[in-house]
Amino acid sequence: SYYRACQGQLRLLSLPARATGQSLPSVDIVDLRRHRNGPGGQRYLSGPLHSALSDCLQAQRQAILFLNRRGFSPSVRCESCGELAECPACSVALTEHRAQGSLRCHYCDFQRPVAGACSSCGSQEYERLGIGTEQLQDAVAQSFPTARVARLDRDTASGEGIEALLDEMRAGDIDVLVGTQMVTKGHDIAGVTLVGVVSADQSLAFPDFRASERTFQLLAQVAGRSGRAETPGRVVLQTYQAEHPAVRYAAAHDYERFYDEEIQLREELGYPPFARLVAVRVNAGAEDEARAAAEQLARVASSQRAVSSGLVRLLGPAPAPLERLRGRYRYR
């Protein structure tokens, strides 16, 4: 859209400063390759983020912590055979939800008890991998026992429940709000002076050429929740890719420089807006059927003059990034 605006195809409207006139928050990038653990061996709150939270709470201000993974642990692995607990209908790992005592699929909502035996070896000893908002909430509550910590994600609130929780936040009845993307969008809470992003580069791993752009958008949105009233705001971004343009330019509140770098990569690789992409998706109850249908479509496409002349480039067929969903196999 910005490219089209620069070409005169769209009218560009800019908002170079905050509507309220407040300055944008200062942003600290914490390189997790150097800051491994926080006080007490805390793995998810680095020293700088822990210190910033402590300062914020002592000043009787509020904080938002953003982590785009709900649940307690994104995946669990059998300690005996190393098998990941996976959904029987989707090619994804099951997420532990400790409050419900279950392992759940976030795509088809299949669930089973955490205490269930491993499907491969029968063991009931599991290792937890990664962190979700439920575990982050526990970690913050343990580090700051007197703080009032709440969580906002699809597991805790929907509809009127979301508004009730945000009303508590606006009233100052919550000190730290932990959440997924639901905490990043448009909230104007005067008491929030600190935003912490627990894993700023998480969305960079998505198999999508827009991953960098979307990561920049997300970081810019969540950073904008801090310091919207009289007290200046602060943002702490924890990341393993401190040098990535999406992280560096989001920290500098500099969309134009991010755009300049990203648009060059798009042009070199032939991605939109310099080309158009069409995804043809096939799904079937049997993997062989899905693959055969995709291969047949590819053969038909290959016979077209636009493809043979090089005007159109054919990619695939290949399994979709999420190869199996709700019991059906997906190719593209």
C-alpha cells in the first residue's frame, strides 16, 4: 500500500506524531544471546525487563507484557522417547493449558489430559518446551508477589469479558496485564508506562514473505500502548535477532527506513508489489489424493504458454506449511 501511494496510485495520509502530542516511548532492545536469565534464574524476564518492571511498579504505574503464544507451554515432549505430543487430526504440537489440566490443539480444539500416556512409549513424564501467556503470568506473579497480574487472551476472555478486564485495567485495579495480540490493538490506558515484548522475533519464523512486515507492524502497535498520557513511556524488546531490520526500525519508530530496506528485498526476490502471487490450495481426506490432484493441476498449468514462456513462474506443488488440518491433507 505504501509503495502504491509513492507511485501516486493511492493518496498518502500521514500521522507523523501522536494525536495527543505526547512523545513516543523510548525503546530498549535486549539481546537474549547476552542476557540469558533474569534475577533468580528467571528465564523469561531478562535482567533489563525485570528491572524495568520493578521500577514501573514502584512508581505505581502499569505495564503490559506481550507474548503471542497462549497456554502454559507451546509443546511438551516425552522424556523417555523424545516424541512431541501432537494432535491426531492436525500436524501441530498440542499446547499445555495447566489451568484446565489439558493438552489442546489450537486449530481443531482436540484435547486430552496432560497426565495421559505418551502415544509412542506409554511414559507419563513430559518435558515442557517454550512458554505461553499462562506460564508468563505465573512467572511475573512469582517475581512480584504483591503485583496484581491479569491475563488477556482467548482462554480468559471473550465478548463482554474482554471489556470488563480492560475496565479494570483503566481503573488501575491491575498492575501488569499479560496477553497475546489482544493487548496490542488500540488500547488507550493512561496508567501504562511500560510495555515488554517477551519474544520480539517470534513471528519472523512464519513461512510467509510478509513475516518481517507483520512483525514490524506488531511491534509498532504494542509499543504505542506505552506512555499515552503525561508520564513518558518505555518499551523493552527481548529478542534473539537484535540486528533484524523489523526489530531495529520498530525500536526507532522509523517506518520509512524499514520500508526502504524491505522494498529492495521484495524487488530482488520478485515478491509483491513487483509481482502477483496466486495460491491454489487442494485438500483431501487422503494424502495421496491431495498430492495427485496438486500434481495434475501443476501439469495443466505447465502446459500453458504463459508458463512455458517464463511470463508466469510455477512453484510447487508442495505440502502446505500446515500439512494436515482437522484430518484433511493440504497441498498447494
